[in-house]
Amino acid sequence: MKEIIRAHLYISGIVQGVFFRSHTENVARSLNVTGWVRNLSDGRVEVVAEGSKEKVEELIQWCHKGPDFASVEHVEIHWEDAMDEFKDFEIRYRY
């Protein structure tokens, strides 16, 4: 059985209004990564992702670029204990 890891990301730059959340959801689901993504009131995007080390790291690498119209300036990564609490990956709409 593969080890599950958890990353908590804060992504800054031009990351709202450019479909960052929907693209993140699509990429995460294609990688079988679970968790969620949401916009923050300060203009950043927040992501919590759980899955295999390889797949979570692949999602993190994608977050450094984002979708075509995004301009990512910084990705802050916090490694947390995996809780295996998510069934899929979703967009959250409230802060």
C-alpha cells in the first residue's frame, strides 16, 4: 500500500479570475489526488491535497504554473499529517 501524504498550499499572484480552481480540480482528479481548492479574500488560492507522494508532488508542480492566464508568483507549501478524510477533490466556495 502506498503512503499517503498531505500538502497545504497557498498560491499567490494572478490566480483568481483565471479558472485556477476549476483547472486545479481537473488536474487533481486526473491524478487521483483528493482534497479541495478555494479562493481566499486576500487574492490567493488555497489548496489541500492528499494522495501518493508522486501524485501530490505532480499537482504541486502544476500549481507553480497554473492555467494559461494565471501568473503564479509564489507557492507556499505546508506539509501536514495525512488524514485520508476526502473521497474526491472539490472546489469550495466559502472562505
